Amino acid sequence: MSTATIEQRAAIAAPLPDVLPAIKPRRGFIGYLRKNPTIAIGGFLLLLMLFVAVAAPLLWTVDPTALAPARRTREPSAMYWFGSDMLGRDVYSRVLYGARVSMLVGFSVAVLASIIGLTIGLTSGFVRWADALVMRVMDGMMSIPPILLAIALMALTRGSVQNVIIAITIAEIPRVSRLVRGVVLSLREQPYVDAAVACGTRTPVIIWRHILPNTLAPITVQATYICASAMITEAILSFIGAGTPPIIPSWGNIMAEGRALWQVKPYIVFFPAIFLSVTVLAVNLLGDGLRDALDPRMAKRL
């Protein structure tokens, strides 16, 4: 066969299909946000609220506790952007400073409840003899609604931000511990855990190297929901007078003080309610986006 004939057949032959798919370049942080718009929207709103809370003194605010009886119940205007309450205090300043209380309570409860619940869940899920005792205590705590448990705990102490954080944290720990326990129960039956046990690896090392890293994704998503729930619970406690002292400007206190004038001065309740709703929505959107991004069954391929 001549060389020309071989070259003609090679030119006519169809190209072989690629065995492996083409490698797509990484899109970076911007591409990650485009792929997960829920994280982008929720993160942007949450960062905006954090900026408002941190930079409240720089956003044309005044002393949120300053009284001006001669200027009470003023409508929103150029002087009072959100109006004034029944004691003449600037609602705009009180709402912006109130973001500090809600953010502090939400993030503190999320961190504390996640750490304590993670420790309890790892212990009860991997140490079999401690599972029955610990989980029965958690079940007993979960039988009480979180808001009622927080009210009961606040009734035993005086009103303060620290006590509110402690009360809400105790009410949220059982849910975190049960979530972690369920994850650990499925992980401890995996082959790599059996291999580590067969090799003589100690239990603390197995938990640290093999169990703990696989619980971080669900606990991170759960922490966002705890943060949103803690903000709402703090507002409820302050609204009914069982939370932070009235002298501290929080969204729950502002709404509680304005409920008597709701029909004639609804803006006193409206503005803190809007800020609370937007903040909780931002945290929930961030949690939903993280759930979709961290769950391999729900995440989309690049």
C-alpha cells in the first residue's frame, strides 16, 4: 500500500472521542458567587447589616438614649429620619444601635451552641455507653419549646445581654447535639473508621481525624439557622419584657415600647421590624446557599 493511500485513509478516519471530559478552568471567587447566587445575596445583606451595626456612630446618629420630651412622637422627617418615640428618642439611632444587640446575640449563640452541641454529639454518637444517658437529657430539654425554656431561664436571672445569650444557647444545644449525633452514627460505620479501629488507632484520634471533619459541613449550615432563630428569640424576649433591659436599645425593646401607639404611630414598630426581617432573611439565605454548596448531592457540577 502506497504512502499516499495511507495518508488519505488517515485523513478520512473520524477523530477518536475524548475519554476524559475537558478540564474547565476554575472561576475563582466571582465564579463561585455566580454559581451560588443565594450565598451572594444573603452574604451581601448580612455584611450590610454588620456594617450598619459596627459603623452606627458614623452614620449620622445621635445618642439612642437621649430624651427630648418636647419632640416626642415626631413623624419621619429630615430631622428624624425614622421619627421619634414617645420619649423623644431618635428611632433611627435606636434602630441602628439595636443591630449591635441582635448581631451579638445571634452570632454568640450560634458559636456557643455549635461548639457545645458538637462536643456532646461527638461524645454520644461515638461513645456507645454515654449515648443513652446524654441523649435522654437532650430529649428532655427538647420536650420544652425553646422560647419557654429561655423565658424560664431568664426568670431565674436578671435581664442582661449576657444572660439572654446563655439562656438561648442552652435552649439550642439539644438540637445541635442530635444533629451531630445522627451524622456520627452514620460515619462510625464507614469502612475507613473500621480500618482505623483495626489498626489500633485510639478513639480520640479517630474522632479528630475521621469524624470531626465530616461533621463541619452540616454544623455550619445549622449554625446559620441557629443565628437567625436566636435573633428572633431575643426580640421575643425583649418584646415581652424578659430579655435585655429597656435602657438598652434593641429591636425587641423598640417594638415593645411602640406597640401602645401602633395604630397612630406605626413607624415606631415598622422600622425595627423591617431591619429584623431583613437580617433574618439574609442569614437564612446564606444558610440555604451553604447547604446547597456543601451537599454533594445537591451541588451542581462546574
